[in-house]
Amino acid sequence: MIKRRSVFLFLLAFTFLASCSLSHQIQQSAQKRILNDSALHTAHIGISIYEPATGKRWYDYQGDKYFVPASNTKLATCYAAMKYLGDSLVGARFESGKDGAMELFPSGDPTFLHPDFPFQPVYERLKKATVLRWNLTGWQDERWGSGWSWNDYADDYMAERSPFPVYGNLTKAYLKEGSLQFLPAQKLVWPEGQAPAFPKFSLTRALNENVFYGTPSTGLFKTTWFPMRMDPAFVSKLLKDTLHLQNVLTFEAPPGYADRGNKTVIHSQSTDSLLRPMMHRSDNFFAEQSLLMVSNEVLGIMNDARIIDTLLKTDLDDLPQKPRWVDGSGLSRYNLFTPQDFVAILGKMRSNFGMKRLREILPTGNEGTLAGYYKSDSTFFYAKTGTLSGVVAISGFLTTIKGRELIFSVLVNNHQASATQVRRAVEGFLQTLRKRY
């Protein structure tokens, strides 16, 4: 009995010392590659590395501290979408009336007439209607997320959120045979007394309407995508012209009212065909609409604050630190997550959905937003990046040279170096981790 106890204590001590040694080794690498890097010595940094097979945290440096996560926020959105949107997206719900009339209940699906999705079952069904009434009772949100920079309204990465997106809520401005074209068509205004200065000009869009102003410029105009102002009147006209309908009507109700009922469902695309580009190119619009679709399916209304509150009280109530989560994309600096939070969310995704599916959704080395990085780690490294001014984030999965599967999160805030410098420093640290253990 005494001998067995001695062996047990020896093994326990050996395991403890090995664990301390491992943590110490990683600490030395972190100091060399990140913490003491000249590009990062004034930055705030959080690191968490976890091995799910053993349930052990290999290394933690300020892993319980809050950071602005940028597009790592999309990991929380992706988790919710994978859980609640099923295999196929609900493109819309509808109810048929007399003489070909249809009442449409939008779901927030961003794929309707989006150029990335040639298969359009919702469009084919709507073409059979004569009169369309689209019901906005489920829309209970704003066009922009909480804390978004409103003066970015004309940039394509900040397309407006809406209950029934069309063309990705973007318009394409381009030159064709010496004249400016919009797809879909928009109104163009030039300063009084000035003729169009093709091809040397620039465009701006009015804040609250789809009116574009041309201004002579020294540079050549290049094809540009602009967010559209998706107010109900504009969307109704757009649908009428696109679908060649007799009329399109809008039904709006007082705040808080929603009537989805037992309607016929039209499915549009496979869910993962939306989530893959959302994560590979960090598509803000797809992320925002995905969270609104989750809200629509779970709560019967589209409201990001309501669904976030619900998710944090249910599926994500066991996160190590309760995050401040305010949008689906990470555009807002109001978002605050910890590295340990992202490790926990990734662990849930791994347990609930399996790595096979996650490898199809997340980019690997030299793919998507990881293009040019982790080239030698392709298929051993799957992660989501995040970037804002002064913010670089990366969280994901890596398999070490010895076949150990790890979940990691590295969040960097308030750096004043170039994003490339920071990414390279983090890349060096994670590659050392992968190749050494």
C-alpha cells in the first residue's frame, strides 16, 4: 500500500513538473516571439492555449482579460448559426392569396440575388406572384450595429442590415463604353454647371438616400461597390422592377408586433455555403445577417441585442468570462471578449459539430484571410482572424508535429505597429508551438 502510494505521488509530482516545464517553455517562446517584440512591447496581449483531449490549459497569459476582438466576434456568430440555422437557410416564409397575390415574411437571408449564389429558389417562387406584400413585422432592429462608425456608411464592408437583403445590399458602379453604370440602377448627380468628367472622377453617396454625387478627380475611376440605403420604399421599388410584378406593398406594424404564424417555408442555400465565405473572407454583412436569421428562428423577430442576450443566458452561459457582445461581425469596438472565451466557444464548436465540418468552414494556412500566412501549416491550422486599427486577433485550432490537437486564442490590442508586423510575430509564436510539441 505504501509502495503504491509512493508511486502515485511520484507520478503526480512528475506530471505537475512536466506541466510546469511545458508552460515555462511556451512562456519563453511567447516572450521571445511576441511579448518582447519591438512591434508589440507597448501593446496589450492575451494568450490562451488549451488541449481538449486532456482538459489542460497549456499556457495562459492574461487569458481572462477583456480585449476588443474585431472579427473574432464572428466565431460566436458562427457557433449560433451552426446550431440554429439547420442544414439549409430559411430564405423566406410566405402565404399565398387570391389571384396570385403573396404575402412574404422575410427571414434576413443575405443570399437573395447575391452574385455568389446563382441558385435562387426564393426568386423563382416570387416570380410566380402578381402582387407581393412583404411583411416587416419581424424586423425590430436598426440598419447599423451598436458602435459602428457611421462615417464608414459608404464603404462596402459596412453594408446595411435589413430584413430582406437584395443583391447583398450593394450596388456596383462601373464604366461601360465611356459611361457610368450602376447595378442595380441608381440616381447620379453632378455639381451644377459641371459635365461628367469620365473617366477621371470620384463618387460619394448621400447618407440617407440612394443618390450618388460625382466629382472630377485626378485619378481614374475604378469599379466600386457601394452600400445601398435599404429603406422599405426603395426595396419595394427594387423588387417590383426586378421581379416584374404588378405591385409591391409594404406592411409595417407597431414596435413589438410580429406575426409569422404557420407559413410556407422556402429554403434557399445550404447553411455552410454561407458560413464558409463569412469566415474565409470575414464577410461582415453575412455575419450580421446570420445573427439576425438566428434571432428570427429562435425568437420570431430580427433583433441582434435580443438574440445575443438570449444566447449569453443559455448556450454561452458557461463561458469563463461573460463577454460584452453587441454585433454579429465585430465591426463594433464595444465588443469585449477574453482569449479564454474564444477557446471555450471553439471547444463547443468542436464538440457539437466536429472538426470535419469546421475544416470546411474555417480557412487553413494560405487561404482566405490567412493568405500569405501559415503556408507550411496548411491542413494543420484552422483559424479566424480579426483586424481593426490597433487590433489584431486570431483564434482557432492547430495540430502539433506530435499530433496533439490544441485550441488557441491570441488577442492583441492597442498596438501602433503595422498589422503585418503583428501578424508575423504571432505567426512565429504559433508555428514554434506547432513544430516543437
